Amino acid sequence: MSSDRITAIALGAVLAAALAACTVGPNFHRPDAPGTTRYTEAPLPQETASAPGTDGGEAQRFVSGADLPAQWWSLYRSEPLEHLVRDAIAGSPTLSAARATLRQAQENLAARTGALLYPAVNANASATRQKISNAAFGAPGATLFNLYNASVDVSYMLDIFGGNRRQLEALEALVDYQSYQLEGAHLALTSNIVTAAILEASLRAQLQATRDILAAEQETVRRVQRQYQLGGVARLDLVSVQSQAAQTEATLPPLESALAQARHQLAVLTGRLPSEASVPEFNLETLHLPDDIPVSLPSELARQRPDIRAAEALLHQASAQIGVATANLYPQVTLSGSFGGQSNQLHNLFAGPSVWSIGAGLLQPLFRGGELQAERRAAIAAYDAAQAQYEETVLQAFRNVADALRALEDDARTVKAQAEAESLARDRRELTRKQFELGGTSYLALLDAQRQFALARVALVRVQATRYADTAALFQALGGGWWNREGTPSAENVRTN
């Protein structure tokens, strides 16, 4: 081989390598995390207010920079709740659908990887019987014969400008998107279970409080009825206490219906029919209000919220699509080759000389009516839209955390104030009852005291449950700690970035 030929081959190899390294942009860069150092306008307090001696009235301490556990619901220290969440994760159709969608995205990526990065090799075989006229050869008649073909065809599109790599990059971003969608579904499921369990506990407490109040009012009705029969009170007094008891009793069916609906919701969340599920009963006494509240740093929130990471993956995909549209403006080179045999006798198919071909094709768009340029501009516009959606997702995430933090502060003060109001209402009821028994006050005053105590007691139960639920809302707003769950590819991505 001459030196000129060797030099030409070497230059060709260098040129091919240079072209292969040419990938049209833009290269995706992950957006920077917001530079803020806090979630709320005012600095976060060290702990909330407390209501000593009240269930759910303990002070909660905010631990800035602490990390949420993967099983954040375990902070409520309720074994039935943990068991129910495990059942839901194993049997939820929502999670099954999200997992299947993720597998679909992964297989689509694998399919396109094989199609774009590797040559296509196909084996072809055919057998035909033909009759041709001999007139073309200046002879009369026709010739009848068999023709057998067998070949291996190879074709490969050179990725000179990186369009294929950008397509795969976009598909990889879609896999990331579906992975974070799965984490988002997991977080929504666990949060819904915790919230529904807290709702059930609240409704049970409200039912118990209402039944206790009704029992006391019915006892008052019996006392007043005896006095009325003895002529000691007017009928108006009897009707008044009976009306109050009837009004209280009328509040029980809606509470019982809401309780049944909460249990039906828990059953469905675990992937079971309401009639077949064995859902444990939840009470506020069996749910421990988390004392220490881990609060991730604002700079880490964008790496931990599944919805933000999903929006980031869509932004990455949009960036890669710009590269695909740009590469379509440049030449496309396809290499092809074929090798095989041809014979009019099957047993001699591979006995004769081989048949082969090799070639290359070049496609350069010259005039497409502005189609390719418009597609590139559309891809750029799609990227701008994805970037705006990403920014909106980040803003809403920080708002969620700020709202939850503020709610916990307000909940603590509300529980403290409502506990004091409930205590005062109880004292007033007891004092009024004693005065009534001594003849020092009227039935109307006693009824009013009982009604105010009933309202204060039910309100206390509600604000206690709200504090439990808002704590869960904060854990959800912070991302739920999924990145601490071992064996999750997306979790590894968070820890390494």
C-alpha cells in the first residue's frame, strides 16, 4: 500500500472522528437552585407554641437542614398507620400504573437506542419462478426458470451532527420524567393515606364528644321532665332542653356518614374494595404528633420535590429536541451494503460466485418551504414554555412549604387558644349547672352554657386534627424523603447531585 493511500485513509479516519464528535447544541444545564436562605418572609422560629395538658398541644421544634426519612409517616409512631401504608404501596393500582408507564418509557429508550446507535442487519431470502420473453435477445419463444436469492443487508446512518444522540437524550429525559412521576404518585398516595387516617381519627373524636354532650343533655331533659311533671318548671323550659338535645342528636348522622366515607377512602387507597378491606381504626390518642420537624434547606428543595424534578426532566427533553431540529438542517449520510448468493437452483445457491454491493447515500435538504427552520423555532418556543413551567413549579413548591410552615405556627396558637376556651366553657357549664340546681339561674342560661361547651369541645378536636394534617402537608411539601429510600435510581441521582 502506498504512503499516499495510507495518508488518505488516516485523514479520512480523523475527519470521520471529528464529524462524529460534532453534536449540535444546545447542551442542557440544570437550572440553579433559588438563592434564598428561608421559606417565609420572617425567619423560622425554633419551635411552635404549646398547650400543656392538651392532646396534640405539644410544642413542635423546627430542625433546619435536617433530612426527612423515607418513611416519614413513621414519625407519627402509629403501627397501624405504618402497616396500612405498606399495604397501600404494595396494592395500589395508581402505583402499578405509574410503574408500568416507567417501564414503557425505558423500553422505548432501549428500542430507539438499538435503532439509532447500531447498524441494521437483515437477512433476506426469496424464491421466484419467472417467465421472460426471448425477444430481447433476438430469439423466439420464452424462457421459464426458477430464481433463488439469499443475502445479508446492512445499513447505518452516520450520526455526523449528533441528531440521533439528541433523540436518545430526549428519550432519557422522558425516562427521568416518568421516574419522578412515579415518586410523585408514591408521595401523593402516602400523604392521602395519612390525611385520611387523621380525618378518621378526628371524626371519631368529634363523634365521641358529640355523644358525650348528647348524653349530658338527655340527662338534663330527664331532670327537667321530672320537675315539669311535679309542676316545678314551665313547659317552655322542657321544650327548650328537648330542642337542644334534638339538635345535638341531628349532628350525629353527618359525622357517621363522613366517618364511613373516610374508611371507604382508606380501603380504596390500599387497592381493595370497601366491602373487603380490613382497615384499622384510627384515633387521635394513637397518633403521636411529631415533636421534631425536619425542614430541608431551601437550596435543596429543587432537588428533592418530585414535581420539580419532573419539570426539570421535561425542560431537558425540550432542550434535546432543539438539537434534533437543528441536526435536521444538515446533511445525512447513510451507508449500506449487501452480500449473498443467487442461483436458479436451490442446491447451488451458495456454490457459485457471491453477489455483493456497497454504497453510501447523502441527503441534504435544499428547499422545504421553511419547514425545517420553522420546526427549529417551534422547538425553541417549546423549550421557553418548559422553562417557564419549571419556574412556576418551583415558585409553587416554595409557596407550599411556606404555607405549611405558617399553618403549623398558627395551628399551635389556635390549639392553645381553643384549649383555654374549652376549659373555660367546661367551667362555665359546671358553675351554671350548680347554680341551676340551687335555683340561682334559669334553664336558658344552662342551655347556653351547654351549647357553648359543646361547640368549644368539637372545635378543639378539629383544630387538633388540623395540626396533625398540616404536619403531614409540610412533609409532603418538602418532598417526602423519597431520596433516602435505597434502591431507587432517581434517589441515587439526588444524592449524587
